[in-house]
Amino acid sequence: MPEPLPIEVQARPGQPLGMPPARFLREVWQQRPLLVRGAFAGIAAPLTPEDLAGLACEDAALSRLIVHDPAHDRWNVRTGPFDESVFASLPETHWTLLVQDVDKWDGDVAALLARFDFLPSWRIDDIMVSYAVDGGSVGAHVDQYDVFLIQGFGRRRWRIDDRADAPTAFRDDVELKLLREFTPTRDWLLEAGDLLYLPPGVPHHGIAYGACLTFSVGMRAPALGELVADFAASVAESLPESRRYGDAGIRPAQRAGEISGEVLEKIRLDMMTALAADSSFLRRWFGSFITRYRAANEAVPRSPRLTAAAFARGLAGGDGLVRNPWSRMAWTALPRGAAELHVAGEAHPCERGLAERLCKTPPLDAAEILAFDDAARALLLDLVNAGHLAIVRARRKR
Ligand code: SIN
Ligand code: CO
């Protein structure tokens, strides 16, 4: 029998989670919390508090500033964009600045995601970054998604309640969804490079121990209701008007106004038959759904369009391509080695090698792109013109 897994483990060389990913997925993922000491040992926080504050002043970034008054347990929540002057007016202690989707703005932050490549990339939502001064906190709460909390710099005290029946009712006197009751069963001080994994629904409370920076890698998990609603809408679109309620062969009505059990059974059967989509319909629908789901920003088509000749000239001169960080991509396999690339809800035939490559973060260089065939390059050009890919200009000699 293998040893039961402790709640706290130490990262090892080649095993940042302290165990192989397969064991993590089998025994921890979506099941229980895990603290990994030294998972990101030697992390040089790829972002300074000043960078984060700068981002929080941008219109397009989603940011919040949370100030706690511990004497009266009052919470003040402000949403960005902020004016720079706000930061000078903050108290010495007990505030936190949080910015979502920082991976979309900062390539070095996005690079942290490479460590999570054992999870489907389309499951990852974003990296939220929080900077807190001593005592800064967002209060005790639960999240509906799995989260990996990476200590970037400084220290944060994390307390969690890992009991299966932990209470999760919210307070109704605060704007934040804070827990009414929180009884921690674990209490840890995380140092830079430590990682705390929490599955959905585990009450937790992090308090800065001196100034600190935390990266939260958050997952996406559509609600079953969202899946069903979107899928049903997609099935409905595919059904012709002529396919309607029919009741050939029914028995004479017995009582005025009654909807009989016989009719209800027939309706259930008709709807179930319509919804039992074949696997190809399901594949395409989910590829479209998941690459549209929770998209915070849409790609802007390129104007004027790049011509095939200009694209080819650029590649010959060493230009590369980088993915628009807001354009979600995923792919599904088709028979005989083919694939379909799903990009922000659209499906494109695409060779598997290119589909897989596009779903990785680093830019594609010209040599890589030239090694693909003409059809692949035509797709890349379409994606450039749709705004899902951008050209990285090579440094040319003058
Ligand atoms: C934080 O970084 O302050 C909060 C993150 C979380 O609790 O999910
Ligand atoms: Co949380």
C-alpha cells in the first residue's frame, strides 16, 4: 500500500508538486488541499508592486482595492481603473490591490502557466495578482474554482478549513462574499516559492505578513446549467422549423384541459432524441463553447488586411507570430490525424502539430512557421487578419 498523502509536501527536483502530476491528479486535484513547500523555489517575482499599480490604472484591466479596518471589521472595496494618486492616500497597513488576467498583460507572468501544462490549457482562466501590505487580506471566503496560490515575494499566512462539512454561508453586511463563520483547521505561513492548492469550496483566509505578492492561478469550470443552456441553444439552432410537436395515434381526450402522462412521455422522448447529439456535434459545440466561455475581451480584426504576399515577405524576413492572449484556443482530433482548431468560438481545419503549437504560449518563429505547409500558413494568415495572432517583427538590418 502506498503511504497516504500528507496535506503538506516538499517539492523535489523534477517534481515541483512534490509528486508526479499523475499522482497529483489522482489523489489531490478537485479533492483536497495541498501545500507544496518550494514548488516555485527561487521565484523571482516577474512583476513589481509598481507594475501592478500601473496596470490597475489602465482602463482595460480589472482591478480591486480592498481596505480593511480591523478595529471595526469594516471593509471598503473599490474597483479600478484607479488614479495614481489613490496609492499615496492608502493607510500603512491592511490593504490589498488585486488585478485579474495579469497573464494577458505580462508575458513573464504568463510564463508561470507552463508549470501547469499537465492540466488542459482551456481549463485555466487567468492569473490574478495581489499585492498586500502588512495585514492586507480579502477576508475569509470560498471560491467556486480550483486555485493554485503561489507566494511571489514576502510571506502570507494562510488558514483554511478542510473539513468536509465546513460552513459556507456568507455575511450579508459586506460587499465582499465573506464567510459568516470561519474555523480554521490548518494554519501555515507561506514563504516565497511556496504553493497552496485549493479545490473549489474550501474556506480560506490569507493575511499578508509584511508586504507580499501572491499569484492566484484560477481555473474555469462552467456551471452545468451554462453547459446545458448553451448546448440546447446550439441543438435548437440545428433543428428545422418543420420538426414540431406531433401526436399521431393519440387516444381521445378524456377530460377537458388535461395534459396526459402519455403526451408528457412523448415530449420527453422527442426532446431526448433531439439532444442526444452525435459525437461530432458535441465535439464541435464544446470546442466552440469553451473557447468563447468567459472571454473578457474580443479580438479586433486587422485593418487593413494583411495580404498573402506581405505575410510571405514578412516570414522571409524573419517575422514571427504571437497569440492574442485574449483569444482562447483549443483543438479536437478528427480521424486520420486531422484536427479542428477552435478559436474564440470558430472552428478551422488544422493539422494537429500546428493546433497543438498554437495552444502553447511562446511566440512562433519564422523558421517554425515556414516548416508548415501552405494550408497551415493560409490558416495562420486568416488568424492574423481576424486579430487572433499578431506579427512579431524581426529586427531587420537597415
Ligand atoms: C489574495 O491573493 O489575496 C486572495 C486570493 C484568494 O483568496 O483566492
Ligand atoms: Co480565494
